[in-house]
Amino acid sequence: MSTTDNRSALKDKIDAAEARNALRSAGSSAGDAAAAAGDFIKRHPLATMAGVAVIGLAIGAMTKPGREVGRKVSSNAGELSRYASEIGLAYISGLMDSVGDAVDTGKDALTDLGDTVSDNAGAARRRAAFVGANATAAAKSFSRDAGKKAGRALRIAGKAAKH
């Protein structure tokens, strides 16, 4: 083989390798794009559904049967929007009821807590009054006994001083 033939064969091999690499990177890119699309669909299902609906409406608007269906739907659009608004209002009303129930439950819990604290405070107040009364009685008894003993001691000392 001549040098020109070798060069030509080598150039063909290089071109074939570059083509294979381009196909591999395109396949890899397609796989990455499919994985990213799958992740997006899992994270944003409502946005995906809305996007598909918009694309479907756009394609439908481009076809004659789609335009005929669009005319029929547009005549019923007022009714559909009324139903949608009623559904939205019902949902909001349900949320408000849930909030009201939560507020009532919180009020009840605070009332119960207040009653418990009040009951415990009353019991503590009665216990403190009882302990205070016992301490007062004990102090009176102690002072009375101390007074009696002091009086006896003075009488004995006075008798001893006379003798």
C-alpha cells in the first residue's frame, strides 16, 4: 500500500470513529434528557399536566376537527367556569371550616389548661393556709410553753433567793 492509500484508510477510520462518538454522545444526551424529564414530571406533576393540556389545545386548534370542538367548548365555557368557581369556593369554605375548628380546639385546650391551673392553685392556696395555720398554732403553743417555763423558773429563783 502506498502512503496515500494508508492516509486515506486512516482518514476513513478516523471519520468512522468520530461518527460513532457523535452517536454515543447523542444517545447519552438523549438518556440524560429523558432522566431529567422524568425527574421533572415526578417533582411537578400538575405543571406537567397543564403543559400537556396547553400543547394538546394548541395542536387541536390547528386542525379543523379541533376548531369545531373549540367552538362547542367555548359555548359551554361560561358554564364550565361557573362550575370551576363553585368548586374553588367550596374548597376555600372547607379550609375556612378547618381553620375555625382548629381555633375552637385551641380555645378549648386553653380553657382546660386554665381550669387545671386554677384548680391546682386553689389546692396549693388551701395547703399553704393549712401549713400556715399549723405553724401559727405551733408558734403560739411554743411561746405559751416558754412563758410557763420562764414563770416557773422565776418563781423557783425567787423562792431560792428568799431561803
